[in-house]
Amino acid sequence: MTPEELGALRADYAGTPLDVTDVDPDPFIQFQAWFTEARAAEVREPEAMALATADTTGMPSVRFVLLRALDDRGFGFVTNLGSRKGTDVSTNPRAALAFHWPEVMRQVRAHGVVRPMEADVVDRYFASRPLEARWSAWASPQGQVIPDREWLERRVLEVQREHGDTPERPDHWSGFVVLPDEVEFWQGRPGRLHDRVRYRRVDNAWVIERLAP
């Protein structure tokens, strides 16, 4: 497509105004409020977030994952430890993430250090997954080259025979938490004059600032 054709793909925004006086002093409480509103607006998979990591050389990688834990420390996700994101955060423990909720014309961005999720939290989440997903966690060498789809399906059958209907969490599957030092809330507004409110951690407290669009 030409630049002109791509430029014609344009939408204006008319979201609810957002200012520093409108938000909760705690970014996680503010996120929970927006997340609840996204669900009420029937955003499909509001828990989907783009997660950006980098290896030790600085080469970045980004993919969508699902938010699987949220508390007053940060945003949690689970993964195969041998995957690209797993090896990235194990050797370069920083990450950035972004949520996009087009139905409400909102985005949330954050970045910070990454820490392992507590084992008991990961265990409880793994036990709550559908059985097929637990088998998949055992069967898939995530991100590795495999010969074909049939190889993967055979591997699932092997896992079923080996672990039955109560597979425990495999050692190669765990979780991480992004502990943000910045969280930004973006609200689309007319004429590209979007509202942006940023929380910035300073000495264990949050400074709330308005950013230019």
C-alpha cells in the first residue's frame, strides 16, 4: 500500500476527557477501574497485552500475552521458560507492556523490572487452566522448530498417557511480574489532542503528570 492509501485509514476519537484530577492516586486501582470499564464495553480479550522484551544484545521482541495476575506490585504473565520471552527476562529483566482497548478509545502502557512470580501463585493458576491447556504446557517446546503439526499432536497424546487428567505444573513453565516504574493512561480525543496521564515512581511514591499528546 502507498503512504497515501495508508494515510486514508484514519479514525477520529471522541473519548471521555481525562486529567490528572480524574485518576486514582494508585495506578493499579486506576487500571482496575479502566479494566472493568473495558469489560463492560465488551472489549474482546481486555486482558491481552503486548509485551516487549530484549535479549542481552538489546535486540527487542514483542508479542501479545494475557494478563494473568494483577496486584499492588505489577502485571503478571505466564510462559514457557525456554521461550524467547522467558529467556529474555531471565537474562535482561526489564520489559514494557501495552493494552489497547479500541472500543473505549483507550490504551495503558507500562515498563519496569521483571521478577519471578511466586511459585504458589503460578501453581494455583496452572491448576485453574483447562485440561487441554495444561497438556499443551507439557507438550509444546515453545518457540522451537518442530517438524510438523502431527509431531505436536503426537506429543500431546504422549503427555496424556504420561500425566493423565491431573498434570502438575512442569518445571519449565512459570510466571513473571512486571514491576512498573512508569504507567501511562491514554485516552483518545478529537483532533489528535489525546489525553495522557503518567504515573512515575519516585522514592516509592507515585508522581502523576499530564503529557502532551
